[in-house]
Amino acid sequence: MKNSSKHGAISRQLATEIIAGKYRQTGRLPSEAQFVKRFAVSRPTIGRALKDLQEQGLIDRRRGSGTYVRAEQDRAQDAHSAVPQLGMIVPSLRHTEIFEYICGELASLARVNDYGLWWGASTSPISEATMTVEEAEALCSRFIERRVAGVFFVPFEHQADREPANRRITERLRQAGIPVVLLDRDIEKFPHRSAFDLVGIDNFAGGYQLAEHLIKLGARRLGYVMRPLTAGTVDARIAGARSAMLAYGLAAPPTFVHVGDPTDLKFVRSFAQAHQLDAVLCTSDHLAAQLLQSLARLGIRVPQDLRLVGFDDVRFASLLTIPLTTMEQPCRDVAVTAFNALRERIKNPTLPPRTLMLTPRMVVRETCGAYRQATPPAVSETSGVPNAKVG
């Protein structure tokens, strides 16, 4: 890999960590020597990465003292400069790996294209909850006061008041004349759409492909596991999975969707024991990893007793005890598409609302049982539709 690629990757990683609030407590970054050891690169490569962050307005480098996350009051001065400013509200940034990567890419794109980027993170310790609604609304107020040119927003999920909170934030920005691009999910329930641009992936297709893959491996009793109050993207994946089952002549039972905590053995036992299911689709890799641990505690073998797939393809997906079959999200492409969409919206506010969906890619590993000897679905002589059999 060329040094230019190395320093760019390092600067994106560090920008992601800064945005996520990793260095918030002390405000000071590790030394160049520590970064050299961490990333196993030369000192000039680290120097170039830090220079990128400095030009981006994320850090200050003080000779003889060290490198610091740029103070809020210093960044505030940039809001009144000739450089146009963008805002970013990502409540789940600290706890969702795909958003870390997407936001890191957005930070790099802003710098390269001569934009400033404002962000916010929870003031709570990193081990605690993500950004609260109150923190997000306060950040929204600052964006309005500083007249940012546009805002990237990932709507809230996993909390009862998420819908009114999402509407309040977007409506305040709309009334202030600030363009908004939604990332990953809409503020409306699937399949309804709001009047804001949305950039994400084709979740329906992702759910369809994963279910179809399991059916072709021989599974015919499928279930979907999710947590309560999950975003509408999951509803789209469930709809895709149901559609695949119908296409292959399988009826999705009323109990197809199981909502609960994957670490709760009682909940997992309710659907996973007694061979009720052949395969389980999960809303995310994180949920799938927790479910994998619970299944092991219950003595249920994956994939021998139960096939399992996730969604996202986060870093640890290939490092689990049993590597996870999942659907990869094209995070960099999402960031590039979202950045271009916001620039177009700023330039032409009269554009109609757009839904820009990127194509996810299935990554096949061991948890789905693809490498087991499986009986492929038989094809009906009369209809030509595959009849799934248990592998």
C-alpha cells in the first residue's frame, strides 16, 4: 500500500475517533511515537495524517506540548469564516461501527472539498448511553445559530420518543432553511417517506438475498430476530425476507419476527429450542454475535442445529468463534453519495425529495452452513418453484 493511502486511512480513522468523542476527557491525542507503534507506519506517514486533521480543523498541534482536539470556541470562529460549514447529528455514533466509518469519510470529504464540519457527541462517558434527544436538539440549535449550509442526520431509534424527536429536529432545520440529508433511515415508518433526501442501502434487497440464500441451502423454517423500537430499515429487511419466502413457496408464520434481548436465555429458548426454526436472520452483526453466545450457552450448535446470518459486516464479524455470514454495507459509497446529495441540495433547494439506495453485498462465512453438505431445494415439476427442504 502506498504511503498516501496509509496516511489517508489513518487520518480517517483518527477523525472518526475524534468525532466519536474518544479523546474528549483529556483533549490530548497520543504522541506521534505512540501512533507510529499503533499503526506500524513511519513517522512521516503519521505526520501527514495529523496534518490532514489539522487542515480539517479537528486538531491543534502545539510545538513542544503535543496534539489536542480543537477547542469548541476555536471551532466556533470557523463558523463565521468564508469556509461553508456542514453539520452532523449522529446519535448512535459511538455504538454503531458503520456510522463511525461513514462519518470519518464525511469528515475527509468535507476537508478535501473546502467545507468545515461540525459534529456533536454525547457528554456522557463513552461506556454510557449514546447522544440523548436533549443533546441532539441543543446541537440542532447551535447549527441554526451558526447558519450551517446543511446537515447530515441519522434519526433516533431504540427509544419510545424517537418519532416526535426526529420530527422536531428536522422540522426546526427545515424552518431555518437548512437542507437536511438523512443517513441510513427515514424519520417515517417503512414504507412511508418524508420530504427529506435519504441516502442508505437497499434494505429490502438485502433481506431478500439473505433469506433466499438460506432457503437455497435447505432451510424452510425461518425466523427474524430484532430488538424493540428498531429503525424502519429493519422493517424493509423483514419485508424482503418475507418476499423471498413467498417466492419459494414458503409461508411466513405469524411468529416470523421475534422481538427481544438476544442475551436473554429465556427469550432465545422460546424460538431456538425444539427445532422450531432452521435458520435465523438478525438485524445486525452485533445482535447476531450476542445471539451466537446465547445459543452456545443453550447447547444449540451453529450452523448444525440452527443457521444464522447478520447484517452490516462489521470488523469483528469474521473474528467470531464461528465467522458470521452477513450483508456488507458499502459505507464509503454511502458517505460519498450523501456528501454529493447535500451539496446538490444546497445548490438547488427546489429539487424533489430523493431516495438514493446503494446495493449491499452478501459475505458468506460459516454461520449460514454454506460449507455443510446441504440438500438443495427441489423444483416442482408443475410450477417450476423450488420447494425448500431441510438441509
